[in-house]
Amino acid sequence: MPKKIAVIGGGFSGTMVIRQLIVHGFKGTIHRFIQENSETLGPAYKNNSAPLLLNVRNQNMSAFPDDPSHFVRFLEARYPEVALPNNFVQRSIYGHYLKTIWDETKDLSKKAEIQLQLVSTFQVDSEEYDAIVLATGNELPRIPSGISEKVITSPFYQGNPWEIDYNSMQHEHPIFILGNGLTMVDTVLSLRHAGFKQKIVAISTHGFNMLVHPENEILTEQVSLPVQQDLHSLVHFFNTQRKALSHTQFLLLVDSFRPIFSTWWQRFSLEEKKLFLCKFRHVWGTIRHRIPAQIAQKINEERVSGQLVVQAGKLLTLEENGPCAKIEYVSDNQVINGDFACLINCTGPETDLAKMTNPTIKELLSRQWILPDLIRQGIDIQADTHLAHGNSPMKIYAIGNLCKGTLWESTAVGELRAQAKLIAKGILESK
């Protein structure tokens, strides 16, 4: 059994890998590397965050794959007013849940005489650790073209939508958001919570078309698995079902197939994966990533009032213009210029290892201890163990968004909790 483990990351995945290691009998030392003030919560679940809701129902948010009602029981004991399994609760409540699990985990480590230490800076040392777990979470979005180096380091460009520097932003000019997905929705509500009342313009390649979660999760239609599971056949299958079923039943059918999609993805040829990225990625993401009805109502009110304008478009340039940012973009075949308080990048986390800014990822990649997957969507891993391919002198495991190229569906709590257990058991069984 390995004696010394490094877990890099201060969020859900890092917490649950450590918890699974302890409950399955690990003996030795665990160093957890976290940024200052990020212990277990990460930016999504901090207590000072806006009153945002989870995008997943309570009944699907347990941190433990073998105890699916764990989170609901926690709510029943601490927050009974929102404990219904079908509810969507505030993210700060989920942060409390994770903090409770982490406190329990630290207590368990003491009882098991495990040396669990929190460290702020990770230094790659081939002799020190038997295994490394990369639980680094979401990378920052890729910096768009058309932005100068000077502007990138100014308050006019907010490159981290999960930790916006509100103090550097002025309240007079409109705010420009690049991206129209879940992060944009969170950002709009967070801006309003922080007191920013000006107009917000949001653009993306395809425009805004977020779907709302169905009122309930009862799938009444019984649909057999498709026999042919190549990409072309699956596209035909889902198109057929979309026409045959009601909108709600189709969404629930897609949800029921989510655990299987990773298996389909692994069987796709390289050409099929590239075609999916080019032609179907946005469609699948739109169907899969939805918002609660309460949040949809707030966004709709913003749009009806004209305070939020969402469009299909493309950013051309971002330049300093005295006290504001001058932004030029294309929408509806028209070039539009405007002065804005800033641009907030909500285009989604970077997936190409070569473009990531995380110093640990960059160092491991430069040593070829980890390698990019063939479609540049994360680290090349063994799907059944999460072991990274490369020339590392120790075993390196990856979890979450870093595994997207191999598994595709690899970001939701349901996937992360299963991965955490798989990685922990793999570490314990290794020599």
C-alpha cells in the first residue's frame, strides 16, 4: 500500500478522494494542497456567494455513491424547510454540507492515526510521493483573441468568472459577458446581488438557449437502449425520440442515458469524437445543462426589462478607452461598438493542457508525466482506473473536468463521487 499521497485541489473532488481513502483503510500520510481560504469549498460554495441555487436536485447531490440519500438526510437535520428531494437548494447550503464532510474526514484521520496535512504550494518531487491525485477543478477560461496583453492585466478584463473582482468595476457603463451558458446565468445574478444595476450584454456563438428543469423527474415512457451505438446512429435515435416524446419526457430520457454516454463516448472513433465536438457538442450541452425554474424566471425578467440582452455574436476587439473598455463585436451581421465597464469571460474552463495556466499542470506536462488526450480535452487517462498516461516515476490520477476527453461526462457530482471512490480503491490496491 502506498504510504504518502499528494491530493492537489481544495474542492469537492479532493475532499472525497481523501474521505474514500480513509474509510477504505489507508495508513500513512496525505498532503492536501489548496489555495489560501479554499479548504473544501472552492468558489462555487463559499458562504459569501450570491444566493444561487444548485442546478441539480437534492436527491442527486449526495457526496457518497453508496448512500444516495446522504445529502437529503443532512438537509432534514439542518435545513428541514428545503429538504424535499425534488428541491434545488442554495449553493451556500451545499458548501455547509461539504464543510461538514471535511470536518468529519479530519476527525476520522486523527482516529486512524493518519497524518493529514494542508499545504499551500506543491513542488514536484519524484522521490517524495507514491501517488499524486490531480483534483484541480475547473481551469480558467481561455483568453479570447483580440485582447491585448495590457488589457488582460487590467480591471477591464475579468478572466475568472467564479471570482470576479467587484471592487475594480465601475457602475456607470454596461457590462459585457462573453458566453451564454450556466456561468453567464450565475454571473448575472451575482452581479445583481453585488449591487450592479446597469445593463448587461451577453454574446456567444450560438446565443442563449438554456433549458429549464422539468417540474418533476418521473420518466413514464419506456425506451429501450439503441442497438447501434455509433455516433451517426445515436444522433438518429435521439432525433427520433425528440419527435416522438413530449419535451419533458425527452429531457428525462436524456438524463436516464447520461451514465451510459461515457461508455458510448469511449467506443467512438477519433473521427467520431472530432465530429461530435464540431457539430453536436453545443446541442448536447444545451440539452444536458439546465437551470431551475426559479432561476429561469429571474433571467427572463432581466431580458423582458431590457436589463439583460443576450445575442448570438462574436467578439472582435477589447481595448482600453479611458475610464472604460471599448468593445467591438459582431451580431446579426452588424459590427457593433460600445463602451463597457468590463468584459467577463464566461466561455467555460480551458481543456487543452498546453493552454492551461495551473502551474502544477504545466510542470507535469513539461516533464511529460502527464499527456494530453488526442482531442485536447484534458489528460490522457485509463478510463477504468483514472491513471494518467505518461513517464511519471509515481502514479498520477486525475478526476473531474481533466478527464473529459476520455469520459466526456465527467463534471457532475454523480460522476465525481464515483470517480473519487474508484481512485481511492485503485491507490489502496496498488503496490
